[in-house]
Amino acid sequence: MSVGLGDRIRSAWWRSRPVPQGETERPPGDEPPGTGHGPVMVTSDGGSRASTRRRRLGRAWSSKDLLLAVSVAVLSIVTFVDRVSVVLETDEGDLHSRTPDLLGVALVFLGCAALLSRRATPGIVLAVVVATEVVRNAFDYPLLPLPYALLIAVYTAGQRWPLHKALPALVAVCLIVGASVIALIGPAVDDEWLTRVLGMVAAWALGRGDQLRRTRARLLEERAGILEDRAHRLLQEQAAIGALSAAQERARIARELHDTLASHLAIMVTRAASTRRRLPEGSEGEAALASIEDVGRQALKDMRQLVGVLHPVEGDAAVGATPFLDRVEDLVRTVASAGIAIDLEVVGPRRRLQGVLELQAYRILQEAITNALLHAAGSPVQVRLSFASDHLRIRVRDHGPTSPAAAPGPGLQGINDRVAQCGGSMTAGPLPRGGFVVDAVLPLSVAEVPG
């Protein structure tokens, strides 16, 4: 930020002044933002004692204001002295102005010097300039061709004040100055009063236009900042949505992989176990089947751990080929081929469900059978599908001595998640007479198609 001549003079004076005891000096330019260029007195306890008037004077004038005030002063004084030769002719005789003297020149100079503080105190500057204009007219000094200092003061008021303050000020100044000119030379002599009034209105309108232009530029800048922030937030939201979509896709793939492979691995382990029990203990075939069983169980364990890592999100979308409930017989036959006694019962009219619900129901049934095969040690399994008008009930029961409910794994958790996604309810736990049951109820509130 450039430092004007006025700032340098004021800074030099401030540094050369004696500092009162108990106060510390803050050099010019070290003020907090928004307090102007002026020095601020800080007490020993850290509190600021700068008054509003000092803050205004601190940013009162710069080199541009000094150059403007000097230029206007020179122009005004030259035209003020030259204007004395103008004689106004009226019906009552010629009007001669008072010869400019030291008082008249001082009044002109005072009005121009006040322009130095026009940015900081436009109201005071306007009052001073109007007062000097009225006093010159009262002492019959010659009128300037244009009230240069007054025009600049009115322009500044229109530029820096809000409309509700600037408009009454313009009306008051026009009335005061126009009345003083009419009282001096009359209302019908060269229209001097009208020239001044129109000049002040034009200057005020230019000031208002500059203020509106600055306000519009500031609003556009703020709007651009808001749009930039909004675009940044949209990019962040898009990145978050992309990451969430990727996580959901990973979870869906992991879930489908688990549901598909776990069933086949469980059947493989169960078949190996049932065959191994029919072979002589210690034979080569029995050892091979035991190895296959151990490897299969370890593969199931590793796959479940992997699914637990890739399945931290809620919900998954079903895409691709959808396993329908009419393939339940194929699933049961595959399990039965492993030597497991499994019984399927379908109650009610079977019908095709909406795609996503059909997939979820099939996976729930598949995972419940898989858990029974893993934890029931080859015991019989009973599967029951009950189609009602408003819900589908899936019930899978085994008669094994062990209970997977003692340590719920990702299988039961996956079933619970799928049931919750369908808005249904689920119960799972050991039975009083032995065995374990998984009972899920899915509401049929979505559209169905005939089977």
C-alpha cells in the first residue's frame, strides 16, 4: 500500500512527539486491520484509548487529497480575484462586488483546505465549505464561476454516504446556498443561483453513481467468492460420493463373493467330513479328506475375515444376474448331494418378488443354510419358506449340538444386515431341545410380478 505525503508528515510528527508515561507507542502502519493509518495509543494494560475522532483523523488525507486541495485552491483564488471585474447589470443599477481582501482569500482557502479530510469526515467538510460560501456571499464578495470546493464536497457526500443521509444533505445545501446567492444578487440576475444548484445536483449524482459502481463491484466479487466456495464444496461432495460409491461397490462384490463361495466351500467341507467318517481311521484316504476339510475350513475363515474388512458400509445394489427363489430346489439338491439330510417346505402360493428383494431373500436363505452346514456337524436341516399376502418368512433350523449364536460371525451379521435393508425382522438362536434356528420375516411392500 502506498504512503502519501500527508501520511509521512503525520508519521514524522508522531515519532517526534513525547510519549506520556504509562503509555506505549504503536508506530503508524502497525495498526490492526480496519483502524486506518493513524497511530493508536495503547495503555500499559493493553487496552486501546484511541477515540473515534482520532481514528478518523488517522486516515484523513493522502497525497491525492493534498494535490486536489492545492489545485482547487489555486483555481478558486485566481477566479475569485479575477471575478471582481465582472459587473452585474440589474433594473436597479449595476452591482459591484467587494474587492477581494485578505479575509476573502482566507475564506476561499479555508473551504479548499477542508477538502483534505473529505474522505474521513465528509459531513464536517461539507459544513465548512457551505459556511465559507455563505459568509462570502454575506460580505458581498464576488461569486466564483463555479463553487469548485463545494462541488467536490457534495460529490464526496454522495459517494460515501447512504442515500437516506446523502439526499437530505443535498437538499439542505441547495436551499442554503441558493438562498444566499439570491439574497446577494437577486433571483433574476444571470441565473447564478440556478447554476450552482444544478452543479451541486450533478456532482451529487456523479458521487452516487460511483458509490453504486463500487457497491456493484463488491457484490460481484462477493458473489464470485460464494460461487467459488460452492464449486469447491461440490467438488468435495462429488469426491465423497465417488469414494462412497466405490466402497459400496467393494462391499457388494465382497458380499456376493462370500455368499457364492461360502456355500460351495461349506458343501465341500461337509462332503469331505461325511466321507471321511465312513473310511477307516488312519487310512490314506481318511488323511487326505481330513486335509481337504481343514483347508476348506481355513479358506472359509480367511474369506470371512476379508469380507469383514470390505463390508463396513450399509446397503448394496444388486446388479447382474439375480438368483431367484425358484432356484432353491437346486441349492437344496446340491446340499443333499454332500450327504446332508435337508428338507424343504414351501407354504403358500410361490411368486416372483421385486428384483432386489428376490436377491436378498435368496442370499438370506443361502447364508442360513451355510451356517447350519458349518456349525451343525452334519445334522439334518429343515428349510421352510412361507409366502403370505404381506410378508415372506424364511426359517432354517438344524439339529446340531453346537450353537453359532455363542460367537456370532459375519454370516449371521450379513443375514441381519440384509434383513434390515429390506425393512424386516430377524431372530436367531439356540432351541431348548437342541439345534439352532434362523427366522427372518421380510415385508412384501414392493411391487411383485407373477411367477
